[in-house]
Amino acid sequence: MRESRSSGSVRFRSLKRGIAAALAARYLLLPEYRQSIATAAPYLVLLACPLMMLLMMGGGHGGTKDDEK
């Protein structure tokens, strides 16, 4: 059980870093889109919350086969 949580945590961290890197790259490399990115950023954070919850909960699979016994 401990192993699955740590792998989900690693995926979550890498996803967060990837999204942040992509937004930072777009902001710096495409100056004509800076206003759009700045406007959309709060909404992107709100939309990321359910995605982060799914990743942290393991995709909503519920219990394992061991729990059914």
C-alpha cells in the first residue's frame, strides 16, 4: 500500500512541475499571449484541483482485492 501512494505522489509532483514549466515557457517565449495566460491562470488552477484529487486518490479505483476478503 505504501508503494502505491509514493508512486502516485511522484506522478503528482511531476505533473505539477510539467504544467508549471509549460506555462512558464509559454509566458516567456510567446509575449503576445501573456495577457491570455495571466487571465486564464486562476481558472487553470481551479480546473487542476479535480485532476489533482483524482491523481492523489489513485484514479478512484476504490479498495484493493485484499480488502474484499
